[in-house]
Amino acid sequence: MKADIHPDYHDIKVVMTDGTEYTTRSTYGKEGDVIKLDVDPLTHPAWQGGTGKVVEKGQLSKFEKRFGNFGLGEDQKSEKADEKK
């Protein structure tokens, strides 16, 4: 095995959004560095069961309104409009 190819693996401190701290080993930074998290399992909606912050309501209808006829020729647009009536 080649010598000196592995990154430095050391202890760092991670601070969660609620102030909870824990020590882990990482290649991030240098020995004793601190990572302060902006988003973690305590605050992210994906881990909290909510979707309000992740997906805005009405995204699909907004997309269909903007791009619903994208790529259709003029004759297909008129046929689609007739179908809606």
C-alpha cells in the first residue's frame, strides 16, 4: 500500500441547530474545528414529516400553466383548447 495517500482523520465538534454538541471524526478542516449546522434532522422538514418548506403547494399546476403547451404545433394547440371546452 502507498504511504501518505490517506487524508488526515481527526476529531471535530459538530453543533446542531438547537445547540447540542457532539464530537466525531472527520477529514474536514483540522483537529478541533467546529461545524455549526444550519439544517439538521431536528429542523429539516424531510425528517420532521412536513412538506411545507420543501415543496411549495401548487408547483405542478404552476408548471403546467407555464409549459403545458410547450412543443405543440399550432394545430395541436387548437385541438387541445377544443378538448377543454
